[in-house]
Amino acid sequence: MGSGRTRLGSMDNIVVLGAGYAGMTAAVGIAGRGQRVTLVNNGARFTERLRLHQVAAGQQLPKLSIPELLDGTGVEFVDGWVGGIDLAARTVRVGERVIGYDRLVYALGGVPDTAGVPGVEEYAFTLDQAEAVQVTDTVVCGTGLTGVETAAELAEAGHRVVLVGRAEPGAELNAKARAYLQRVLGELGVEVRRGEVVKVLRDEVVLDSGETISTGQVIWAGGVRGSELARAAGLEVDELDRVVTDAALRSVSHPEVYAVGDAAAVRQEFGVLHGTCQSGMPTGVHAATSIVRELRGKAPKRFRFGYLHAPVSLGRRHAVVQFTRPDGTAKRAWLSGRVAVWYKETVSSAPWPSFRRMVKVPASGTVAWRRGGRYTR
């Protein structure tokens, strides 16, 4: 009987741009149904974005090989930088190579939003760049969960850390979980300053109040936006350069293009999904399933998603897990202590084994999510 895979159609090629959580999910899910797929990524190592704050603190992570995972799937892997997309010709340029597609999955993720504040691009590092931070005097800009995780990890490693942002750390959590998070930050020695960063200089940051904070290094964790590639190609994008999708995750301007993960502006009734692995992998599954439906002559289904939790690591010894309603607002239930550490690590470790299972099992059977929201334009 062989592998049980059946080629479902005669389309020339499905091209997936980006091998992050969403792109890998889409590529492996489509290939698992026997369809020919080309996966393009700049680099052969899978980047665990959920763990970049650990890398910044000098921790060594396993090197996860994209080609190794794809071995035996039939997916063609192309290591290179995407130079452009020709939507009219349905081609993608990667270096000197031009790759044709019949369906395109745009999964290039997000890039740090560094353009809005003077000096950030010149003097600040992002987590993509801050590998094994050597300077022990650090200001982390951004009090969202990424900034909190980064500050806690660095402080636990012995750095003097100032965490600065407009909102209080843990603002997304309920009162008890927020108090716990802030107490752990205090115990780790993280100094929290409230205010908006309006300028970054070589050795200090300037707040909107006029206050300055001296530092040896600045790490910018102030949000992400989409790559400029989609806008340059002519896809309809939102104000953050994310591809605007319809209910099935197809581009509203070019329905042969699916957009998934951080690169997509996926609107549900409670707003546009914020970029996380929690929502990214389900969009990849849905894109894979929808493309297979199209190969069978069926219309793709509407995508529905609801948040389940917000797991936050606070170094290696502490964590907090906030359970949420489908719209992402905090419920009363939350975890802390060792069980929260275990929960967070389980979540962070889940994607890679899931990819491996998808090689043999249809994607819809390996990744489950809460379908609590509905598309709204």
C-alpha cells in the first residue's frame, strides 16, 4: 500500500515562503497529502522564536535542521532570500532562481518594528540580533510579554536590567497573576520604569517625560510588523504591512495567495490575531487543508480561532500561565510555580514534534485549537 499518500491534483507547484511555525505547518501539511511543495527559507536552521529570550541570555539551544525534518516528505527546500514576488506571472525570485507557483503560501513572519522611534535602528538590538548578550547593563524596551520574558531571563543570568514601557508588566493578565509576575520580576532584580521611549542613543534611552536611563545596551521588544515584500509585490496589506485575508486566509486582492502566521492580518470578531505560535500553527493547518480542498474542487472553509492561554516564562525557575477566553481576555484561572514552568516548557517544545507527526499524519489530526472566533471584515 506504500505511504498511503495520493496525489490530489495536477497543479504545477505550491510554494511556501518562510519556514517558521506557520510556514512549516503549511508545507508539511500539504506534502502529507501528496502534493508537490517548494519551501523557501533564508537559512536551513529552524528558528525557535519562542526561545529567543533564552538565546539572548546565553543559553545553547539544539540546532533544528529544516532539511532533516523534510527528509522523505517530497518537499523541495530552497535556502535563500526572497527577492521579489511577481503576482501577474505567479513567480517568486530567490537569488538568481525564478520559481513558478499555482498557489502561494506567504508565511514570512514578522520583523521587529524599529522605524517609529529615532535611534532604534542605529543603537538598539532586537531579539533576532541579541545572541548571547555580553553587556550586563541592559535596558529592555517593551513591557509586553516578550519584553517581560527577556528581562526576566537576563536578570536571572546576572544582568542588571531595566524594563521600560507604557503599560505595566503583565497588563494582559488578571490581577492575581499580574501581581505574581511583578513580584517575581522584583525578586530577580528587574527595575521597572513606566513611560514611552521617544529616543534611543548610544548609551541611554530617553522617555517622553524627559527622563533618561543610562545603559550599556538596549534591547528593543516594542512589537513587530510585516515585511515590506508583500506591499512591494502589490498585495493588499494593513498599516503594519500584514497581508489582509478573507475568511479562508486568502489574500483579499489575490486569492491564489494564502497568508498565515505573523505575516497575515487575520481578522476575527474580537480583532486581528496577534502574532503567536498559538495562532500561527492553526493558520498553517487551515491553509494546507484549504489548498487540498481546492485540489478536490471544493471551496475552502472559513477559519475560526479562539485563544486558550498566555504562558509566560520568568527565567528558568518561574513562570505564569494565564488561561483566557477566546478573545484573549483573562479568565480567573491561572498557574504559577513548578507546574507553570512545566506547562510553559511543554508549550514551547510542542511545535517540532508536531511537525514530525505531520509527516505521516494529516495536519488536521495533529494540531488542535479552540475555534471560538468568526471572521469579520
